[in-house]
Amino acid sequence: MMWLMGGFTAVTVVAVLLYLWATVPEVSIHFYIATALGVGLSMLLMSALMGLVFMSNGTGHDESISDPHDRRD
């Protein structure tokens, strides 16, 4: 899943940089580096956290927690 999200992140970063290159003239290279790092790392962090949520749900750890406010007991 991370390989897929890594590829999707790379495509998105390239698309964002191409959009900025076409619409914002005369920008420093540092702006492009910061944008690529910000968008790329944010998307990778989001995909890693969502993967952990799906993995936690699939292992049954979420059901093993008892809710003290549950009225069914």
C-alpha cells in the first residue's frame, strides 16, 4: 500500500510543481523545494497514518477495548 501511495505522492508533487511553474513566474528554487517537501511529506505521513488505522482495525485491537460508558453490560 505504501508503494502505491508513494507513487501517487510523486505524481501529485510533480503536478503541483508543474502548476506552480506555469502560473507563478519568477520564483526562487527554494520555493519549489519547500513546496515539494511540504506536499510530499504531508501526503506520505497521511498515507502512513491511514495505513496504521486500517491495520489496527483489521487486527481486532479496536474491539478488545472496553468502553466504560457502554450500557450493554
